[in-house]
Amino acid sequence: MTQSKSIQTCDVAVIGAGIIGASIGYHLAERGAKVTVIDSNSPGSGASSHSFAWINAGFKSPYSYHEFSRKSMNMWDHLARKLDMEIGLRWGGKISWESTDYGAERLKHKITQAKQWGYPSRLITKPELQELAPELSFGNVTAAEFTPVDGQVEPQLVINACLKRSKEYAATLITNAEVVAYNDRQDGDKVTTLTTASNTFSFDYLVIAAGVDTTSLAAKAGVYIPQEVSPGVVIRTDSQPPLLSSIPIIYAPGLDIDHPEIHIRQCHDGTLMIGEGDQESIKEDDTQDHADDLLNRAIRYLPSLKNARAIPVPVGFRPMPLDGYPILGFSSNAPNVYIALTHSGVTLAPLIGELATIEILDDVQIESVAPYRPERFL
């Protein structure tokens, strides 16, 4: 295939070594680009470190975004085979149930929508629920659902694998290096260098995939990337024997208005992650008391957790584009700067890595990315 530039001489700097930056860096390096990944801290220390890491597309709307997420879900197995390392990828689905009539009607509506979009979510009975997860204690069940295609992954293992394979393709990783400036330029000019406290790097293309820091880093290049402030809290437990036999993702109903629904999954290392509310919930209580409360609520549904120890995780701030949808692509204000920001980083990492690489190295605009361009905020 004839290309407009030599990929082998294309220098790309990627700011951010979370799951999105690591995926983009890996895909670029695999294609033969000269890649430098730069992170202000250690790889995965940002939002990836406290992500619940649920791979899904179920209730995401509109349909185009649902399909965008579904396509990426289907790419996870392929990425895992290419990386050929343990990344904690596990399928088996998700179950949830409701204990009130209002909750039941809301759940049924979501299931109907998922079915209309061809997503295999279905209502199940309480006996079916018990058969799927015999280790759980359900209490009152007014409605329950099973989505068999959902899964989980371990973001830190994915990041480690992407960076290791990237280095095998001669990529460079620079950690604990905060970007302080770009070269002097006018709007519409390219960004050609970036400076950290100790070095200056030159490149042909710059990818900004720095999570919550994307907004400030893009602003230095004259690119407007608005985000909402979105704190979130999850807790971990100490390592436990396998407790969830077949279904990796559990969503259990809240006890009352002050104690919303909780979600539970067990990680590859035996620890469990527990969070509350939906994935967009804003929580800032990262105290030991709150961690103990979450664990006690989880024990009501998973009694075998009774000997576990709750480990609070410091509140983390999640990437959250202002309208909730990914921000992907170049900006006219800085035509060689590619923005990659999304809340659904775990689900979308394989797809964004591949699509960003094609757009950067092949000088094309992919049609499915059109709704997510930075220009929508101008």
C-alpha cells in the first residue's frame, strides 16, 4: 500500500501511560513508528489504577456509541493474543437484580433497549440467578438480569503488557516527567517539541492521552478539551480464594437512599474491588470507615467475604469529557496533536489504540470516529 509518509521515520510522542496511552503507544510501535511514551508519574498511576475495569456496552446510548463500545469489546481477545501475556481478561457476564418495584421497572426498560440493539441482556428468575451465582445471598428480588457477554480485565496488567511489547518494538518510556511547555507557536501551527524538567523531545505527532490532565496539556497547545470533575471511590480487599465461580461482574441493589447499589468483582490476584452507585457516581469518601461500610454491605450479598479486610483506595479523579462521550482526533488549532480522552477507557482501549494509529499514520479520518472530534466543543 502506498503511504504519504515513511512510518519508520515517523516520530510520535504519547503523553500518558494509562490504559489508553499505553494501547496507542503499543499499536503505533507495532506499526513501525518511533514512539516515546511520557508520563508525569508511573504507568497506570492515574485513573487506570482505580477503574472498576468492567468491559461492557450494554446500556450505553445512543446506538452509535453502543456499537462503538461493542466493537471494542469484540477486539479484546485479539489484543490479548497479540500481547501474549497475562492481562486478567475474563469473560462470563454480569448479573444484577433489584429489590423494589421501581427498580424492577427501570431494569426491565434497560433490558428492552439492550435487546432492541441486539445486545444479549435478558430477564431471569430468582432460581436462575441462584444457579448462576450460588455463592451469593440475594434477599428480595423483584427483577434480575443476566448479560452473558460482559467481562473484566486488569488495567495495570494491560498497561504493563502494552509497554513491554512497545519496548520490544524499540519504543521508549519516560516516567516521572511532567510536561511543562511546548515550542512557541501560533494557532494553526504544529507542535514540534515538548519540554520536561530535564529534557526536550522533538516529534512529528503528539498524542495527548493523559486522562484528567489532558485538558491542561491540550490548552498549552491551544486546544479546548472540557471535562467535568468526576471523583470516584472504590475499595479493595486483601487477597481471597476464588469467591465468584462463574460470573465476574456483580451489581447488587442498594439498601436505602443513603446506601446505593454496590458492584463487586474479583481481580486476578484474588483481591476484590467494591464500589457503589453507577459508574458515573461522584464519591469522595475514601476513609477506612467508608471502606468498612462498603465491605459490610458486600458481605450481605457475598457471605464468604466475612473474613476479608477492607483496604481503602485514595479517591481518584476519572477522565470525564463534558458531554460524557470520547474525544478523539486532531484539532485545527494544533494539526499534529491527537487527543484521546474517554471515560470508558477499559472498554475502549483496544479500539482507540487501533483507530488512533490508523488516523495518525495513514492520514485518514475514520467515519465511526466522526461524532467524537474535539471540534464539537468549539
